[in-house]
Amino acid sequence: MQPSDYLVPARYYARIAELFASDGLDLTALLESVGLSMPALARPEAQIRVSDVDRLLVRAAEISSRSDLGFELGKRLSASSHSFVGFGMLNSRNLDQALRFEAQYFGLIMPSFRMRYANDGETGEVRLTPRIAMSHVSLAFHLEAIGMAAIREIDDLTGHRRPPCRLRLSIMPPPHVRLYDRIPNLRYEFGADLGATPGVSLTLLGNPSEFPLAMADPHARAVAESRCQAMLDQVTRARAFADWVAMTLREVSGALPTLDELAATLNISPRTLNRYLAREGTTFRTLAGKIQHDLACERLAGQTQSVTEVAYSLGFSDSSNFARAFRAREGCSPLTYQRRANSPTEVATRL
């Protein structure tokens, strides 16, 4: 299954209707522009292709002129939004058990993302990373929506007794970043280094096991778990490793992650990941070399970094090694490329 054919639940994207209605915008026109319809999205078990999600989110941002669609959508997603997974969470004994349940069955909530949860006895951390490749617009939207949804869920589960939290997102600060200042008991960080992959992390500064849930019902939770397990067995997992690796290399700030780091993220060996890439006609070295060069060109043309700064930002030990690698691919030195890219004629052409 290719990334563009990967199916995800439509129910979350249908709620963009609420945002458009509040702004007096025409949702029907938005959906028709990308070949979708509201009745198709609103069906309880409806699914939508990742490629359609990308087009929908790009057009929604263009039509609404809003950068905060992911932020606002996430605020509207409570635990009960997640069908049987939400039912199991609500009937858990405490917040720790609810988050473990969500992590186990997150593939039913958003199969294009992976959720990991850990509790060290003093704090709890939820971390979410993409399983498949997606556009930068779609990635930024989803990271904000997932982060805000996690905060909303914990608020609801604890009866608005949520402990202080720290939210960290790998994306750069959006234009609406100050909206995060309005959220009580929250510290946030954009451009966060979350390791080998882009993603979002929410740390609860308190032991989640110490927050009992009012609706706890072991029998109801067991019913939900049985249903979720049956549904999870039917989920088809994507196997487009090359696209995922390329996206991850591009989106992670700082030096590019290694093959070992990416393989560890997928819970497979480096040898297995290379074998999967070979089946798709490429190698990690090929992908990393291309992405590294593309990023070098972008940063040299950005007019904000020197050649040496670009070299270090990409993980080179010195500018000489960077210059040799760049010249081998581009046919000129980084400095020559930078001067050419930032010449008045070239800048005017890009504008």
C-alpha cells in the first residue's frame, strides 16, 4: 500500500466543518475542490486517503487564511471522540491505565501515527511520531492537533484536575504560537529536539497513576478492549519505508538521524530497514545523501546562515568536508552556490 492510498478515519477531518462554520466559510466548496463531500466524511466508519487529507488541509488553510486549524481542531477532540478506544479510556481505573489503553490501540485512532507512553513513577510522557510520509503542511497540522487533543483528553479524564504539563513539538513556531499561552498549567516548546524523528511529546508533571477516573468500570473496559483488539487485527499497515525515511530526514531539525536511530524508532534492525528500502529500489545512504544536499541548498539560499553554519547544522565535522560533498553533487562550491542563489536576479525570479 502506497502512502497516498493509506486510509485514516474521516471523523476528525469532518470537524473542520465547525471551524469553517464559525468563520462563515463555505465548507461545501472546500470539499468539492478536493473531490470530497460532507456526507461521505460524516459516516461513522468513513475513511479517507492520506493524499486526500493533504489536499484538504492545504486548501482549508488557503481558503480560511488560518494557520491555527490543527490547534483549534485538537481542542475539540475529547476522549469520547475516539469511538471504542475512547470508551475503554473513560472506563479505566486511573489516568495511567487510560493512557496505556490509548497507546495500545492508537492505531485505531490515527493509524498514520505511533503513540508511546511511559510512566517513571513521578511523571508520565506521551510521545507521538508519524508512521508514514506526509507533506509538511499535513505534518504540522497533525502534530498540533494531536498535542492539543492529548491535553483536552487529560482534562476530561481527570475532571479538569490535569497536572501541569510540558508540550514539545518538533516543528518551528507557527504564526499563532501565542495561543498556547492561554492554556493553563502548560509549558511549551517548538523546534524541540525529539530525537531521530519529528513528533510531539506531552509530559505530565505528576504521576498519572494517582489520578483516579470517575467512570471506572472494569467490565465495560474489558468489552471495549475485546472490540478494539478485533478492529486492530483488521488494520492494514503501510509499508512505504522509503517515503517515511525521506520525510523523517527532512523534518528533523539539526543533524540527520542515523540508520540505527531510524531502525530503532520502527522497532526493527538496521539490516531489516535496509532490506525494506532495497525492495523499494533505494538505500539509506542514497536517501540521506539526497536529503542532506537538498537541505544544504535550501539553507544556503536562505540568506541567514554562513557556509560554516550550514555545514555544522547538517552534522559535518568541518566546512571542508561539507564543501567536498557539496561540490561532488552540485558541481560548484557552497559559497558559489550561495552567492548565485542570493544574487538580485535569482531572488527576483524566486519572488
